[in-house]
Amino acid sequence: MMNRQILRIALPAIVTNITVPLLGLVDTAIVGHMGDAAYIGAIAVGSMIFNLVYWVFGFLRMGTSGLTAQAYGRGDFAEARALLRRSVLVAVVVSAVLLVLQWPLCELMLELIGPTADVRPLAATYFYIVVWGAPASLGLFALTGWYIGMQDTRTPMMVSILQNVVNILASLLLVYGLDMKVEGVALGTVIAQYAGVVMAGVKVEGGGWKAVLVEGGRWRVKGEMFKRLMYSPSTFHLPLSTRKTFHLPPSTLKTYRDIFLRTLFLVAVNLYFTRAGARQGATILAVNTLLMQLYLLFSYVMDGFAYAGEALGGRYWGAQDMPAYRAVVRRLFGWGAAMTLLFTAVYVLGGMPFLHLLTDEPSVVEASRDYVWWAYLIPVAGVAAFIWEGIFIGTTQTRGMLISSFIAAVVFFVGTFMLTKTMENHGLWLSMLLYLLTRGVVQTIIRK
């Protein structure tokens, strides 16, 4: 029974994770036929900027999912509704700040990334269009977190699929139909983002497609859970100390703050990993980029089980059902062990053939042979961190997440300082694996 609940949440989340990168791949494929490599570079740089910026605001999804799952477990649907409203309002405020500060933000990010002279203006054009999708993207973070907390990962999956379909159709029409080039690709992305948030928002108001009936020209909500959610007397009472003052409970602010700071450590580690590889030359940078694809494949699957930890762990924690909570943790680590064995075997047997699919550059392929075995260790080093992150988010043990990320980041930076001088790129990869392992070990020690 518990395994069935885990898979019901994990499998749609895995599909969602796999489809998310398709938005960037579609854009790259379209500009790849424009006859100028600068277009590809512009999309790559622009996508990197938004990936970094939105990653920092991931607390909108993670914080919302944990708090909502606990409200769901308590049967407090009025609070669940209030949590959604608060997180959406925060998303709107953050989006407004991004829009107001878009020029200095663009200049700062372009300075940090340092694209070539022919790529920079195109990347800036892409940025100044796609930034107007910030309200939709951040709003969807809040909605996705809320759906996960409400034990529903199918809706985010459907939204992700819709976004990809809309993005493909809109971008093709704008680029090849209206000859808009980079502007068309950027606008297609924005259209897809708003299509996704509209669909997610409509499903909230409707209580789910299967929960809504039309009778006599009127909408009627079907299902006891959604009736309580939609029609509770306190549901539409604004959680404001006054009608003019926006108030967030201290627990919510603490959750958002801890996740925000934790994400900064993760961003710092990943940026430095890329930068340290780049300093060793184009070939090593390419090798590390390819090997990180193996890390991403594992993370897409394990994030699905982490989402199950958020939803089910938070649900039973909120309901104070400790036997069920501990059962969730045990089963999740069981699935984690199975995925670790599976991915390790797949990487050992198919790691190099997979890299051959990604590139046919002889120097990169040859250099990869010296480092690919580090990728074989990624599942073992990272599995505990993925599982505990989901559990910690669901139970809002965000201070533990922050502490583990800080300690792991210190291990990483000390490791790179000490090891790369003699081991070069091997030292960099060893530091990355120690970083992943440390997160899981510290979380295991401080868990509740």
C-alpha cells in the first residue's frame, strides 16, 4: 500500500522532470537551423541566466509543498488554501522586483557569464523578452508546490506537457511563420509559461477536472475534499493583519528564508564546479558538462521520490501519524537503494556509449575515459541527500537543510582548494562527490 502511494506521486513527478529540459532543447533545436552559431549561444546563455535566477527562488515551490502537505495531513483545508494564496502573492512580489530590476540583473548576469561579443546582444534580447514570463514561472512554482502538498503530481505533469506543446507550436509559428528569430523563440517561451500557469490556476479553481460537473449551465464542485477546500467559511478570508498589510506567518518566513539560503550554497557549488572546469581548458569543460548529464539523469528520477517524501512525509507528519511517517522514510530509502543499484549498473555498462551519443569530438571522447568512472559513483554518493531533502521539505526541517548544505559546501570548497592542485580535474570530481555524500550524512545525523 505504501509503495503504491509512493509510486503514485513519484512516477508523474519523474515524467515532469524529464519533460522540463525539453523547453530548452526545443528552443535550441529551432535556433540551430537559423544559420548562425551565435543564435545557439544566445539561447544557451539566456536559458542559463533564468535557470540560475529561478533556482534561487525555488523556496516558493519547496516551502509551499511542505507546509501544504502538513495542512493536508491535519485536514485543515482552509489553511491549505491560505498557503496557496500567500505563496502566489510572494511570487507576484518577487516577479515585480525582477521586472523593475531587469536591466541591472541582465547586465550583472552577462558580466558573470561573459559571452562573446556576437552572442551578448542576442542573449540580452532573449532576456528582456523572457523576463516578462517571470510572474508565470514563479507563480507556477507556488502552484506546483501546492499541488505536491495536496498529494497531486499528475497536474504538474499535465501542465509541463502542455507547456512543451505550446512552446513548440508558438515558437515554430513565430520563427518560421513570422521570421522573428531569437525574438520569436523568446516570445514562444513566454507564451508557454503563461499557458502553464493558466492551466494550473484553472484546475485549482475547478477543484480538478474530475471534481467538476456542469449542470444547468452552472459549475458544481464534486467531492468532499474539494468542497471543504473551496467552501470553508475561512477559505476566502484574507490572511492579513489588516486589509492593507501583507502578513506572512513567522513559520512561513523561516521556511522560505532557510530554503533560500540553502539554495545559495547549492548555486555557489555548481557555479564554481563549472568555473573550475573551464579554467582547465575547453576539453575538460566539455567532459565535465557531459558527465554532469549523467548526474542530471539520476537526479530526475530521485527528485520524483523526493517529491513523494515531501507529499507523504509532510502529510503523515502533519497528521502526527509517526508509524506511517517512519514507514514512508523506510520505503523511500528502499526505493533509493534500488535506484542506486540500477543506475550504477547502467552507468558502468552504458556510460561511455551514452557519451558517444552526446558528442563525436575525438578529443572529448578520449578525455572522458579518464573521468567517466567518477560518474559511476554519483548514485551512491547522492542518494541519501535526495531522499532526505524530500523528507526535510515535507516536515519543514528547513534549518537542517540549511546546516547540511552549508557544511557540504565548506567540504567542497576546502576539497577543491586542497585537491585540485595535485589531482586537477580528478580532485574537482572527488570534491563534488564528497559534497553530495556530506549532505546525506549530515541530514542522517540531524534528522528528527
